[in-house]
Amino acid sequence: MKASLIITIFLIALMQLPASAQTDTISDSTAKEEILIGKVTRRQLQTGEFGNYFIYNYTNYAPDQKVINELKNKIYRYDIIVVLGTWCSDSHREVPRFYKILDKLEYNTNSVKIICVDRNKTAGDIDVSTLNIERVPTFVFLIDGTEKGRIVETPNMSLEEDIFEILNN
């Protein structure tokens, strides 16, 4: 039993290695700061310079509770990919708000695939060309690998209302 627990813990730790190995920090000469590229975790977004934006915008956003109630039980069958730039002011604002909505919905945010790109919309060793990213942030909603909708750069109405529109089409 004890050996089984140790092996399980080791395998879980081992599975975490590729995700961290796919994240790079590079210098952005335009912003004159370090930016993240590649696959990242929510925790990484909540630290450093981007973390300051994350905490501020997460704390100060109040999603429309009526729309949140309409989204409950609809979003759970969707996979979500978020592509952002830690250098981008729209990402600074919208990504924390998006996480606030997901938290209100009790969506498992550990399952959200988060990819950071540079100004050329490349993500280091991760090929994002199939996602056709033109602007960031981009929130992609999928069911069984098929895209059902996306929010690009800024919402048309509000994030929660745009999510509602995607989930009801």
C-alpha cells in the first residue's frame, strides 16, 4: 500500500514535468520586460508582472450573476483553450475576468489549456498555427476537439454574455 502511494505520487509529479518544460521566459524589447511563451499554468499567470494585473482585474470584476446562473451546467462539457500574451493589455484585463467567471461557475480551471505567445503569435516549441490566432487573448471553446466558438481580443457584449452566446449556438 505504501509503495503504491509512493509510485502514484511519483507518476503524478512526473506528468507535471512536460508542462513546465514547455514554458519559456523571453525578453520583450518593445515592452522592456520578461514575457512568458509556451504552455503555462494559472499559477504562473498569478505571479510576476502579469500576476499584478491578474490579481487586480480578477478582484475588481463582478460578472453578471444572472448570466452566470444561465451558464451553469452548460459549460462543463466544453474544453477551453486560452491563448494570450503576457505583454498584451487586453490579456491583462480579460484573462483574469475569464477566470473569475470560470470560478463562479465552479469549472475545473486545471483543465483549461493556457498558451502564451509572443508578439508574432508564436509559442516557442508549441505549434499554435492550427488555432489561427490573429489577436490575443483568444478563448476557444471545443466539444470533442471541434471548435464551437471563440472570443477574440475583447468581448462583443461582456465575457459572460459572449460565453452564453457560444454555448447556446
